[in-house]
Amino acid sequence: MSVFTYLQVALAARLAELRSDGERGDSPVPTAVIIFGLVAAAITVTALVATRAEGWMNAIPTAP
């Protein structure tokens, strides 16, 4: 048997095995959407806290 025929048969067997397994995990798209949402929330919270902290520091009276 030639090497190419062996590789073709091995690849076909592996693909058939992967197709028969129904539970292959979750798609990366929902994970990416969740990560994007968490990053957006973190940026929003950071901007809000920075704005409030700056306003609070500006409200402190200065020494004469």
C-alpha cells in the first residue's frame, strides 16, 4: 500500500469518527460575544468611576 493511499484512508477514518461524535463542544462565537460584552461593561464602569473620581477630586477646596 502506498503512503498516499494510507494517508487517505487514515484521514477518511478520522473524519468519519469526528462526524459520528455529536458532542464536540461549543462554537467559539458565543464565547467571543460574551467576552466582547464583558470588555464593553468593564470600559463603561472604568470610565464612570474615573469621571466620578475626577469630579470628587475637583470638589476638594485648595489651600489659600
